[in-house]
Amino acid sequence: MAIIKLETASWGSYLDKFSVNLPQQEAEIMVESLKLGSQIEAQSVRLYSVNYDHKDDIIIVSLEGLEHIIHRPVSIFVDEAEGQVMSLEVIDREDMHHLILLRNKTTS
């Protein structure tokens, strides 16, 4: 596994390219901060896209039945293994950590 920090200028293009490969991905979103503690916002939910809107300075995580919006991101870290993204961590200006864990969607 390799954790890389994305350069701010590449956020939009990286996340757009990443979102193209998501049809069979599920996600868990955890939010952590000193003030909030650790909370799970979504678990085993189909992930549709992750996009950066530079105009509004937000990251939009679109999931089945939910949108998770991260305001004023300052850092994005990506954990990749064998060419696949395993997780994304976004840290915002309030020092909240938004961890998006990915896995292949299981079929019933």
C-alpha cells in the first residue's frame, strides 16, 4: 500500500478520474475530530462519485441516498494498493478528518 498526498491543483482531475471507476464500489465514511470524536456517517453504501468543486471549495461524496459534503478541504490523502484506491482521507480547515473506506460491492 502507498499513501500519497494529492497536490491541490490535481484534486479535481484526480477525483473525476477516480469517480469513473466506481460502479461496483461501496463505502464507509467516518468523521473524526477532537471536538466530535469518531462517528460513522455511512456504512456499506454504494458510492457514486467523489468530486471537488473549486468554485465553492467543497468536496462532494455522492452515495446511494446520501451526499456527504466536506467544506474547505486543506489536504487529501489517497491509499492505493495494486493500482486501486483503498481509501481517501480529506482533512478540512476545522481539522476534521473525513475517511472514506472503499471495497468492492458484494452481490446478493
